[in-house]
Amino acid sequence: MDEDAFSTLTWLVEAGAGDAIGETPVNRLVSPPPAPTPMARPAAPPPRSAATAPAPPPDSDAIGSAQSAAASANDLAELKAALESYDGCALKRTATTTVFADGTPSCGILFIGEAPGRDEDRVGKPFVGRAGQLLDKMLLSIGLDRASNAYITNVINWRPPDNRDPSPEEAAQCLPFLRRHIELANPELIVLLGAVAARHVVGTSEGIMKSRGRWLEYRVGDRMVPLMPTLHPAYLLRQPAHKKLAWRDLQAIRARMETIGLPRIPMQANT
């Protein structure tokens, strides 16, 4: 090969004439695109701890056991014994005592509160703390006294920790005993104290400020019994300006007592 031919071949190679030709033209004046990054494998989820694991479903047998135990009671003494023997509600394991009732069962008027507090858990009776003292004054204002003509119980029979509201499952485990309690006490008039009692006894979804002061009915056996929700004494201690609303409710309750013919002790001054 002569020197001119060799020089020409060298120039062609340096210009790229020796590269393979593909179907797509290549612009050699720009940098080639970067190679694709391999997809990262998703990290494995962390092991589930006891704190993040879902809570076990409520024990449906606990409600069935409560219904059977409550139905087997033929009087209030048997119902109290059945309640004290019942272990289906976890609240019982953190409470000191079972709070059943206080007052005179045959009086004809039943007051139902929410759940025991610290004082009630210690003494074993409903409404014995500051809220109970106010309730006693409210009762006296319409001629009632738990020692002679008023009967008091709660939806929940064991104190919830830190006085929190009972859960729906806890209420469901206690409600069979309350329903049987109402049947055995056989009242002529029922008063619900507070939102929790109204929610679980009559199933209202309204707040207590909307449902209070309105007459409802509750079936006891084959008859309908007048029932009124009103404000809880503990709420009135926090909101004393609303005592006037509770006083209106008490006046309506007193009027219904007179209509029914329930006995009253002498009227006391308004508190």
C-alpha cells in the first residue's frame, strides 16, 4: 500500500468509519444517556411487636355468660351474687369492689348513673363522693332520699381505670345485669344521670344537652315506664351554671311523681 492510500485509510478510521452501523443514527456530538439504575428491592417490614399488633377481638362468650347469669337471678340478692361471681369484664380485675346499688329498691323511682369513681370503688356504693353529695341535695329538693324512697345504680359496676368512659365492649358485658336489675326493681319512673347512661340504656346518639329534660319510655315487662335523661351531678360540679337546667328537669320529675302517686318526703329548699 502506497503512502497516500495508507494516510487516507488512517483518516477514515479516526473519523469513525470503522464503527458498526446500526438502524438508529447516533449523534456523537452529545454524551450518551446514563445507564438505567437497577430497581431497589423494597425493604422487608419490621417484625410486629406486641404494642403494634391488633387487639384481640372481644370475648363474645363473656356477653353470653352475662346474659345467662343475669337471667338466672330471681331477686336482687341473687343478681348481686351473680354479678360478684361474674369474671367476664376486665374492669373487675382492676377495681377494688363491685358496686351494685344503694337506696330503697321498692320505692318506685330508679336513678341510673354511669360508672363508679374512686370513692365509690372504695366504699362499694354508687354516688358517695362529691357528686353523690350533690345528688343527695338534688333528691331532697323534690322530696326524695335514698334511705327511704330513692334507688340508685350504675350502668357499669366496676370503676374504669382513671375514671375513663367505659368502652362499648365493657358496657355490653354489664348491660345484661342492668336490664335484669331494672326488671327486678320494677320501677314506676326511671331517671338517667349523664350521657353514658343515656347512650347505653336508651341508645340515644344525641349529646346529653339535647336529650336531657325530654320524657322517653322504657319497657319493663309488659308495660312502658316513663324515663328522663338529665345532667350528671359530676358535670354540674364542673359547670355550675347549668344547675338551672337540672332544676327544670327535677321539677318535671316531681310533677310526674305526683301524677304516678309516688310518695315524697317534705319538700326541701332548692340547692
